[in-house]
Amino acid sequence: MFTALFNLAEGMTPSTAILLMLSAAVCGLIIAVTAVLSGNCSRNFAISLIVLPMIIQVVILMVNGNIGTGVAVLGSFSLIRFRSAQGNARDITLVFLAMAVGLATGMAYTGYAFVVTILTCALLLLFSKVPMPDRLQPLHLRITIPEDLEYTTLFDDLFSKYTSTHRYESVKSTNMGSMFDLSYEVKLRDPTKEKEFLDEIRCRNGNLTVSLSHTPSNHETL
């Protein structure tokens, strides 16, 4: 099952090439369906997951042990610069899976490609449907303060009182430099005291804006 479907060293017929491309496309389709079912997924990203294994598979077939061709392909790929925003961990995992499937089908290991695709996608779907306990889900806390406040230790006692863990993330100036916007990642000791926690913060920051949300932080990116 995990042996090469064809001996590519002896040459490649059109039917062989078409079969390998179809295998890569089917694996890519399974990956794209997984992306749609496991979370938010744009149409363009789903299409890319279907096509990417086919592209990688064609590249591997063209190289096929030729060192010179391999160096040329590496040089052409090095010219590509990605200017889009960094994706989250799930999206990058799916992209790497699509590339791995393309490599496997490009070497005619179609059985192995299907097994890896099905098992990996099944695990991703399983973990996406399993609810995580609240204690494993950090909250994103944003606090606006006047520029004249010393923010480095301003809320330390409140964090010790209401949170099990907290981590300072970033600060930026807002409102023409008259205010600071602080960002923290926190885990509450007792979720029922969320309002009490926010009320005490508002007493410290002059009743300016405070937000506490489940917005994913940068830790979900790779």
C-alpha cells in the first residue's frame, strides 16, 4: 500500500501523469472540505488548498532526480515573496499538509498520501469540535489609560487578585498621543467575577474604555 504506484524512473505516460494529478486534487479537496468544516475559510483559500497539491506534484515530477532542475526550481520559488497577513496556526497546518500530499503524490506514493490526508483531516475535525475548558482559553484584555499614568505596574495587584495568569502583550499611543492602549492576555481565576474585575480597572484608568474578549491573540499564528 505504501509502495510507489508507478516506477517514474522508467518514464511517465500521459495516463500516469493524469492519475497522479487527480490523486493530488482529490487529497486537496479533502483538505479543503476539512478547512471549511473546522472553522472560517474563504473561497479563495479553499480553492488554493485543492490546487496546491497538484502544483507541488507537478514540480516534483519535473525535478525527478535531476539536480540541475531542482536548483532551478528552488531559485524560482525563492523569488516569491508573501506580502499577505500571517495566517493562523490551523491555516498554516493545512497548507503544509497540502504541500506534503503534493510531495507524496509527486513521488507516486498515492496510497500513503491518502492515508496521511484522511488521518490528519480526521484529527483536525475532531479537535475543532471538542470544546476546550475555559481555563485553557485565554482572554484578550485591552485597557485605555491617560498618558500621565505609569502603566508598567498600575494593574499588578488586580491581576494577582483576579487572574491565574497574565501576560503583557503591547502598548500603543492613541488619540493624538494623549492616551495609551494596553493589551494583555489573561486567564480569570473565577469567570463570575469578570464584571468586578472590569469595574476595578475602570476605577484605575479614569473610566476610559476597557474590553475583555475571546479574540485570538498572536499565539495562534506560526
